[in-house]
Amino acid sequence: MPIVVAAVGVGGTVTAAWLTQRASKKREDERWRREREVDEIRWQRERADRLRELRIKLYVDLAEYSQNFEATLGAVTDELGINKSRGPDDLIHHEKLTAQVKLLAPKPVRDAWYQLRRSEEDLYWELHEGSPNHTPQGQPYLDADSQFIIGIHRDLAELQFNLRAAMADPDLSD
């Protein structure tokens, strides 16, 4: 009888230790899972914040570029040659902006940017290869009332409209 009681005592102790260890492991696994979920949420927020920052910077760069392009339009439509087109030297090159637009911008901004770039290329072709008028100083200029220039102004307005909409919700994605 004492052997049976001793065996039950040892068995109970071993079983109690095993159950305690199992419960502790289960609690630890649950705690680790919760910490991992919290870390994943934090990483998602950090990625979203970084994307928002990159988009806002891109929108500002696009707005600066379009403003400089407007000044260029003012210069090329000045038949007296008074306005000079000299944009800031720190503007990002249009090819770099195009790459950023491909990666970061929502579809309406992408489409408006691509249309503006096509219009800009057409403008430079028209100025250098087409038959523009010339100012008294010999500089080429285009008639401000032409459908061509009106179309470029429309493209600029479309880009600026889409930039304002995108700035209102920089988390917009597609």
C-alpha cells in the first residue's frame, strides 16, 4: 500500500508539473501571437505613413513643375518677347517625376500627368520644328488664342485639379 501511495504521489507531482508547463507554454504562445499582431499593425501604419509622405512630396513636386510650365507658356505666347521663361534650377526632371508618378500616383493623377507630358513634348516640337511666329528679338512664340495653347492650359488645369483631389486624400490607392 505505501508503494501505491508513493507512486500516486510521484505521478501526481509529475502530472501537475506537466500540466503547469503546458499551460505556461500556451500562455506564452498566446502572448507572442498578440505581440506579433501588434507589431504587424505598427509596421502597416509605418508603411502607410511613409507612402503618404512620398505621395505628398510627389504632389508638391508635380505642382511646382506645372507652375513652371505655366510660366513657360506665358513666355512662348508673348509676341513681344517681354516675358522670359526661366524656371527654378531645383525642379525635379520630368523623367524622374514620371517614374515616381508610375509608382505612387493614383490613376487620375497618372493620366493627367501623361497628358501634360504629351502636350509639353508637342509644344517643344511646335516651337522648334513647326512654324511659330517670332518676337522682335527673334524668339519663337505661339498665338495664345490657338487651340493648341488652349488645350495645353486645359491639360494643366486637369493636372492641378487631380493634384488637389489627391492631396485631399493622400491615402487613396489603386
